[in-house]
Amino acid sequence: MTLPSPLDDASLPNSIPELEAQMALLEEERRACEATVRRLCETERPDEGICFAQEIHQARQRKLQLEVQRELRRVRINRLRLDANSMF
């Protein structure tokens, strides 16, 4: 499944199940980023010159991007539910 641009709200689907599926994928990838950061931090040995600052930074940035994308989908779901409730 291809995820739309995080800043392009119009490209988000209007289907709650599809949004929820995308959120699950994003959460899975976010957890993988967290595991990567944890693994890199545990294997760093600054006293031996083994540092992964750039890789850790990139993984943390990706994690934050995923959190924003997930939040956009959560907001879209809430808006769809609100719109559905206002019809009644």
C-alpha cells in the first residue's frame, strides 16, 4: 500500500478501514524505527570511536514523520465520523 504525502490532506482516503490499515502500517514502521534507535544506542562505544549519531538522528526523524502521518489519519477518521454523525 502506498501512503500519500503526509502534508497532502486531499490525498488521504475517505475510507475509515483504509485509514486504519494505513495507521497500522505506520505504527509497525514506527516501532521498527524505535528498535533501530535502541539497537544503535546499545551498540555505541564512544570510548572506542564507535558512534552512530547520524543513523540515530535519521531514525528518530523518521519516527517523528511516521507519528505525524499517523496523527493526520487519526484526525481524518475523527472528521469522517463527525461528518457521518452530523448527517443523522
